Amino acid sequence: MNSIVIKPTKLKGVITPPPSKSLSHRAIISASLSKEKEISIIDNVILSEDIKATINGMKSLGAEIEIINNWNNSYKLHIGGIREKIEYAEIDCKESGSTLRFLIPIALMLTKSCKFSGRGKLVERPLDLYYQIFDEKNIKYKNIKGNLPLTISGKLKEGSYKISGQISSQFISGLLFALPLTKKESVITITDKMESAPYVDLTIEILKRFGINIESNYRQYIVRAGSQYKSSSYTVEADYSQAAFYLVAKALGNDVECVGLNEDSLQGDKEILNIIERYTSNAQEIIIDASQIPDLVPIITVLASLQKGKVTRIINAQRLRIKESDRLKAISTEMNKIGGEIEESKDGLYIVGKENLKGKTRVNSWNDHRIAMSLAIAATKCKDEIILENYQAVNKSYPGFWNDYMTLGGLLNGFNMGK
């Protein structure tokens, strides 16, 4: 069965959010690019589908990665860096946009030819920014009408790269991972407004831990000559993106405490704390610019839908239409089914807050992990149960979500732990 029944109940207890998926991707890649003899150790990793895609991708490029089970359902990775260039690799990115966009430039440095495949919405996620660079740098590529699978051959060289910052920060991070391998100076210039800048900050932070220093003023990113990856040990901190679901649950009246979060974290989604605080004010209209925090929009929509007497406008969120689902359409459609009052615009949402939600209907995750988890939190404020279809979507980022939800007292019927 691909659906579960979620009954209204008050969540109660203490929860440690899972480790950051964003930081895990970056640490695994950086450790794999170290050519020293020492082994890098990346601790506190969960094997979500996205992270498994990156692990397997780096293995395909020549990294040696040993996975060790920790006592607390997390894993420790012992990573030996890539030693030599290989002729050909095939990388299945599953549904992970980070894996695809991070590894494309790296593959150009480490292989003569590489084929990327994927599934779901990833197959059609845009890669035009890379194609523009490929055309400029005489790199050969082949796709199917702009979609995956993608085969690339050629090599990135040091030099000047101009790129838009409005589509996805993942393209900039991908170049930042790859260009130090030239060991010569390169400059990445952002040609317009930079969105999701905190994610590039995370890339730079991890690169520094592994020996690469990037100079940045948010308009230019400079990779200095002589940059070289060095092995390191790193423990992944808790994820504010995942903590956001529990923090909103608490703001909505559930008795949930999140522990283990880094108060000094550079994670952009730490902004959820400030957004929750804004709803305690007397303001009748709240405007939220989502350009730097797109992943928070689904759970913010749940929070805003339950603020009686307040109207919320989410703006600059057009990029959510090309995520794992069209998240603006997905979250507004499903929340409206359970009694929300949400209107879509081209680049955002208009939300009228209500005292509670009705439930007593069937909703769907749209095969999107963030939609599934947001609806689970919304269910705690419904008058009647909801039936959630495609609940396994959480495996993409947080495979233990439903177990944690039940640990906090969440009531589920039809949940199969083996699925």
C-alpha cells in the first residue's frame, strides 16, 4: 500500500533533527577529491536516497568509500580520495539535483567521458547554464531534447566563468568543487541577482575544511592558483531544513523540542526561527521573500495557513516550480483540500490564515519529500484524519521521518516500516 492514514494528535517529546543533507553532499564530495594518502572521516550521515546517489556517484569517479553503521542509526564514512583519471563513468543521480549539478563539472575533470542519468522530475530539471558554459569552452555533450540522460566529454580549464545566480546556486557550487582541480586561478562572476546564496556559503565553508580557500564578495568567486584538496575529518551538524518541520509543529501548539541544532550555523534555513517569530507580532500581513530559502516554503505555507487573522504573501518563489514537484502548485493544492485558503501567483502564494483545518480527505505528496512532511505537520491541526498517498517520498532526504513522527506520538495507520 502506498498510502497511510494520519490521525489528528498532539505531538509531544524531544527530537534531534537528522544531519544536514546539504552539508553531507558537500563533505562527501570534498573528501573524495583529496589525493592524500590519509583517509577522510565523515561522521553523522544518514543514507537518504539523495546521499546514496552522491556516494555512488563519487565511487563511480574513483573514490573509495567505506560505510560504517553507528549506534544511533547514522553512519560514518571512511573516504579515500580519487587517485587517477578514468576513461568512462556512468552516474545514476536518482532524483538528486545536488548530485547531478555538483558532479557534472567534477566529472569533466576526472573522466574522459561520463553519462548521467536520473528519474522522476530530475530528468527534466534545467541544465542550460552548464550547456552555455559547454558551448563557450568547447565541451561536447549529448542529451535527449534537453533531458537526461546526458553524456559529456572534454575538460574544464582554468579561467573566467560568467553565470546567472537566479536559476540555482548548485551550478556555482559545482564549479567551485571542480575548478580547484586545475590548480590555477579561476574567477566565477555572477551576472545578475544571486539567489540561495547561503548554500554557496556552505560550499565555501566545507571547501575550507578540506584545504580549498575561495575568495568571495557574492559577485565574484575567486579560486586561487595552487588550491589543493586535503583529507580531513568532519561531523555533519543537524539540519535546519528538517528541523523546520518540528519547529513549526511547536509554533502550532505541539509540545515538541528540537535539540542538537548549531546556533552559529551558516545554514540559510535557520531563517525559519525568525519567520516563526514574525508571526508572534501584531502584524496582519506578513511578506516572506523566498529567494534565499526556497526549501522552507512548503512548511511555511502550513504555518501561515494556521494564523487566524493574518494574511501571508510568499514572493520570489518561482524556482519552486522546477523542484521535485511544482511545489507552489503542490502545497497549495493539497492544503486547500484540507481546508486551507491559498491562491497561487506566478512566483508565490497568497495565504489567508485560519484557526484550524478540516482534514477528512485524501492528499498526495506529489512524490516530494517536503510536501509529505509538511502535510504530516498540518495533520496535527486537522479536525479529522487525512489519507496521505506516496508517503515514502520522505526517503529522498529523511528516511526515518515516520519513525520519528510516531516516537513523538503521531498516529499512523497503514505505515510499513519496510517500505
